[in-house]
Amino acid sequence: MFSVLFPGQGSQSIGMIKELYDNFSYIKDIFNQADDVLNLPLSKMIFEGPKDKLDETENTQPAIFTVSYAIFKLIKNETSFELNKAKYFAGHSLGEYSALACSEAIKFDETVKLLKIRGKAMQNAVPKNEGGMVAILGQKIEKINEILYSNKSKFNCFLANDNSIGQVVISGKLKDLDQMIIELKRLNIKNIKLPVSAPFHCILMNPATKIMEKEITKIKFSKPRNKIVSNVTGESSDDPIKIQNLLIQQIEKPVLWRESILNMINEGNQKFIEIGPGKVLSGLVKRIDSNAKIIQVNNISDLKNL
């Protein structure tokens, strides 16, 4: 039994999968389609930069999705490995959209459009440089929740990602995050302010939720070929209505990645394939369960590992 994982924001890099673009005409067609749908030179941005433009959330999200989708198609076309025999598809934040498109719950062009809108809405939900995120390392989530609860009269921060054992991310206004950092320093808890310009996956994203609710409800979701593990619940479903509703909630709910992986493992799944740029999810899975087996596919040579 195996599952397929798709990465989220932060995995992007200039020139990602250029080798595939240059060698396979159908990969080039996928990128051309994304450019046409968005009326934007997304491909040029991915392959040539500039990096600050690619790193803008409204560009990053459709870019990572397009790359992940192209790699998925590469595996389907160039190997006999049957990805649709996977027990589960799961993605981290925007990666959930990749999971839905690759499992044929929503169409490629619909997904590209949604992610452009999603990225812009999330970026604009809070004025630029007023919010952010902090990764907290080496602590259990119960301890982080205790700190947040006991200090809520001093600062208002929110759990945004439960990524793995010992890696939790919080979101909030910068003034609140600064107070949280002072408290973490007092407790000798290691933390890193992340290079993002908005407080994702918390109630401050509510304006983005309202925008995405309108957009997501316009789309007819099909039953996916694989069960989709929701970021919101950490549990799987193949019910189109339920998946659609959870995708709306996902904007401001914490990403329960640790719970998602543990639930898959508890169902007897010990093997994972990470499809997309980078190896971020592979590292998280290994921290959650060192016995789990995971491979990454993001170039031609990786195909042999399948």
C-alpha cells in the first residue's frame, strides 16, 4: 500500500523541472496551457525568474501546482507505475489542490485559476508586512497550545501548521508574533521567523475564505479516483461535496499534516511518493515516523526509483 504526496509553498526554485520541459512535448503543453489560462508568462517566471516575482504568493501557488501536475503526468506517460492504485492522495496546503487535480476531482485549468485567485486573496487578506509566521522547533503541539492559551491576554497568535513531531508553525500579526518570540526565548524554545509576508492558515485569512468560497462553489467536483486526505481534518474522503466544503475551510484552518500522515500510517500505509519540487514533505514524514519509506520524483533520473 502506498500514498502520493504533493508539496506546498516554499518548495519553489528558479529552473525547476526545466529538463522535463525541454525533453517532453506534453510537459511543454502543460506549461503553455497554464500560461494561456492565466494570461501570464508563468513558464518564463519559473525557468528564468526573477525569484522575487516567483516568490509572490499569487505566482508561487499556480507555479508549484503546474510543476507537480507535470511530474505526475511524466510518471503516468513514461513508466508502468500505476499512481492511481495509491490508497491516498494528500497535499500540504496548496498541494491539496494538486492532489485533487491529479485524482481527477477537478480539471487542470480550473485548478490553475483557483490557485492564482487563492494566492492573491491570501496575500491581500492582511496588509503587507503586518502579519507573518513563526516555526517553533523541538516542542510538542500540546506545549505550544498551552503557551498560546496562557498568554492570550498579551498576544493573539494562532496555530497554523502541525507539520511533524517537533515542528509547529504559528501565524499572527507581527506585533503579536514579536511578543510570542519574547515568551519563547524566555522558555528557551527554538523558533524561526519564516520569510512570508502574510499569516496563513488562521482566522486572519477570513477575507480570503470569503473570496475562495465564491470561486470554489462555482466548480463541480467529481468523485476523485483516490481518497483525498484533508488538511483540515487529517482524514480521508472521496465524497465530492465534503471535499469541496473542506477546501473552503482550509484557507483559515490549521494544516494538520502530522495527523494526516499518522492516519495514513495507522491504516497500514508505510510507503509514500512525493511528487513535486523539493523534498520538504519527505523530511517531515521521516520525522513523524522514521520507519516510513518515501521517495521523491522531480526529475527523469528519479523515475528509476519507482
